[in-house]
Amino acid sequence: MDLVSYPNKPIYDIPIVNTTAIVPTTPSATTSSPSSSTTTPSRYENQKRRDWNTFCQYLRNHKPPLSLPMCSGAHVLEFLHYLDQFGKTKVHNQTCPFFGLPNPPAPCPCPLRQAWGSLDALIGRLRAAFEEHGGTPEANPFGARAVRLYLREVRDFQSKSRGVSYDKKRKRPKPKLIPPANAN
């Protein structure tokens, strides 16, 4: 999810401790130009970097500004609420006549929010980025219990609001073929 892309803005990289992330070079990650020895990050890595930079920018603009080690799960929740203003998913209120309908027949004034799947993927990328920038898994604010509970509440409410099931799809075991009985 590209939160906010500004092609002319500088990239802010705030490490928690003075460590540098080492990106392994694989044959698929290298460019095909023989004169260039740089690697091309994957789409996931680019998205993770943009999301990380956006979160760090949010912390810098926070009143009062926050440093990354001071960030908690509550600040992550504030960030997720902030992102709702850029959402594109219609989430019906319980008082809306279209609550629970997957395809409402008419427009309504219900708010647009970030979709649960986008938030879930964003938190996953930010959890990984936090640890790549020197954070420990135990201190990761993106893995805080409050964040997990919030994501679950968003998933459940959006499921009810939009009439869409977010149940995990389980793989069904393949039926065993019974050999035909011999008709001797």
C-alpha cells in the first residue's frame, strides 16, 4: 500500500541503533546491465521502505516529535487512525441502511477508510522494517497486543459492515480415488 508517494522528497532512514541493513545480492535481484553492479530492490522491499519512511515522517511531525525508541503500540494505533483519512474503502455505519450489503444500491454518506487487508499488510511490512533497522522483536511496537487487537476489530467490523467474509480459506484435502471394483 503506497501511503503517500512524493517522488521529489528525500528518503529518511532512521536506524534505531547504528547498524546497516545488508541486502543480499541474488541473481534475480541484480540488474541486467553489465556496467552496473547495483541491485534492484523487489516491489515488496520498495513498498516496505516507503512505508517505513512514511512512519518515520509521521513520528517527526508528531506533537511533540517522537524518536523511534520511544514509540509504542499506542503511537502505531494513532498512525493507523491517521491513515484512515486516505482510505478508499466504504465502511458503513451500523445506522446506515446499507450496513451488511456487499453491493449497496445507492450512495451513502458513510466514511471511506483503509481496508483491513491493507492495514494488515502494512503492519507486517513495518514489523519487518523495524527489526531490519536494529529493533528487537520484543520491543517491536508493530507487534504490540493492542495493535493485533485493533486489526482484529477492524477486520470483524468491516466484515459485518460490508457483508464480506474475511475467514481464512482452508485447503480441502484431495479426495482419495477409490479403484473400481473388479466385476469378475
